[in-house]
Amino acid sequence: MHSLNLAAIMLDGKLNSLGLPKAPADTRVVVAMSGGVDSSVVAAVLKDEGYDVVGVTLQLYDHGAALAKKGACCAGRDIHDARRVAEQMGFAHYVLDYENTFRQAVIEDFADAYLAGATPVPCIRCNERVKFKDLLATAKDLNADCMATGHYIQRKMGLGPELHRAADANRDQSYFLFSTTPDQLDYLRFPLGHLQSKAETRALAAKYGLSVADKPDSQDICFVPNGNYAAVIEKLRPGSADPGEIVDQCGRVLGLHNGVIHYTVGQRKGLGVGGLEEPIYVLRLDPATRRVIVGPKAALATRTVPVREINWLGDTPFTSGPHQIEVKVRSTRPPRAAIVRPLSATTAEVELLDPEDGVAAGQACVFYDPASTRVLGGGWVWRGL
């Protein structure tokens, strides 16, 4: 049988493939099912291994709007797909209406952050405030022994459960899961994290005959149609696209813009300012004066990054630092060497040994162990920049 090859561990007694001292049939697992191929494979394999699987899908926004949108997770079509997988594999499946929770905890926060000139990462807030908080609590209410997801990240045992990057670097989602707490990590399972490629996941889906085997991956931000952030924010916050000035670092007006929400730190294209001797980039946004401040690329370089709301997953107390680690301030860039100097249990100053371009308030700063694949937590870049 083609399985996920989750290694059982021998302690006082035999543990099952999820690391629990029970027979699979006596182990209830809530699987967070988005309707995509990843979570569907997790549910199918665990059911095949004999676990008491309960699938749960969250409805995060209006069915009608969701059905009309392609490439989104937690939408109407995806709810149908998750239900179909559950029926095919023979396990219970529930749909929970989290529309109000999602709007307040994720969408409203996203809009407010953009209006404040920040660059938010709503997928992290969704994991933090909805999936690994409310949904996890629901799993416990259902008397589940653990909750499994289709995220590409690994949970390994050290002194306690540790968070590690996925085996497939191209699929690794550790940047979006840094805020997972030790208590949550104790309860969560990530059965896909050890796979070497997405092709293996799709092969498993085909093996079980799942209808989602060839379903395209969902886009990163499910509630932003076609990547048009500004349209979403303007709808949520009328008047947010008021015009203003584009100025250089000395305050000299170079042009006009049609709303700060149309710009992000590090942006070069679409500034609408010509006739300059060298390319210019967005350096920062000032929502209070509705100004977009621009300048040369060299002015984007940042070496010192203030970070707050830190979630620390290391073995030693965070305040025992400084810590020589690696950090990522963007999901698409590799980790780079840094020194993290704690200011309190949840705030720190991060010194990048080599400057990074385009660091903006609202981004996540994720911590990694330079000697292993371990994720050491992270925090949020804030206005101190």
C-alpha cells in the first residue's frame, strides 16, 4: 500500500503513525479540509490507515460570490469538493460558517493595515486567528485526539514538538505558520511535510481516485479577486483611494497618485513619474498626508528591523538572547543571517548581517535555526522602520 510512511515511534508503548498511543481506529482526527488536493489527500490517507476521520470545512465568505471565483480556497466549489471526498472515502464531514469571524479577524485587519501604510500578510492571520484558534477549539469540542492539515511543514519531536521546514523547499509554508504556538503544535499534525514534491501528493490523490487529483492550487489570498488589493480595500473602506502627492526624500513633489492603497514598499512599476535620471522605488507610505515617498533603490536597503508580537519556539528562553539565527522577511526570499536582540519577551531588534531591500511594516519576520531545518518562531515588522 502506498502510504505517507509516517514513522511510528517506540516509547513505553507503540505509538501510531500520528504519534499517539492508540490504535488508529481509536484515534479521532479532525482534518481541516479546504477542498484542495492537499487536505483531501491527508483525509483519504488517514481514513485508509484506519483512523476515525472527521472532515471540517470552513465557509469563509458568501457562497454566491465564492462560486463565481476561480482559484480560491474555502469557497463554494471547494466546499462541494471536500464533501465529495468525504462521501467517497466514507467519513463524516461538516461545514462551519466562519464568515463573520473571518471578516473581522482577517479581512478587516487586512484593510486597516493597508490603510495604515503597512504590507499585511492575511494568510498568516487566517492560520493564527481562525484555523489554529477557532477551528482547533472545534476539533477539541469534537473529542478529536489531534487535528491534521495539508500544510507543507514538518512537526518533529525534540525536547518537545518542534516546527521544521518542509522537505520540499519549493512547497515549504513555514513562513505562513511561524505564529503556531507550542500548545497548538502539540495538537497539530502535518502529514504532507515529509513529501519530496507536489507530484507525490497528486499521485496519492490519483491512487485513491479523488476528483481533486488534478485541481489547480489555490491562490494565496482567497478573498482578493485577480490580485486587486486596492479594489477590495476601497469597497471595504470608501474614500480610501483619495489622491495625493508622490514626493522624493526631500519632499519635492514629483507627481500625483490616485490613492496610497495602490502602492507597496519596494514597488518600481506603475509609479507614473517620468523624466528622472535613475529608476525610483516606493520607499514608504504616509497615509496621514496621503504621500507616497520615493527614491533610489539604495535607499530601500534595511539592516535593522524592529519586530513585535514575537512567538518563540526555541528551547531556551527568548530573553536569554541575543540569538544568532537566520530570518526571512518575505516568503519568496531565502533566509539570511541575522542577530536577534530581545527587548522583551515579545519584542526585539533584528540586525540583518546583509541589508534587505523593501522591508515594510506589516510583513512577517520569521526565525530559523541556521544549523537545521527548525523554525524558531518569528514576529511582525512594525512602524519603527
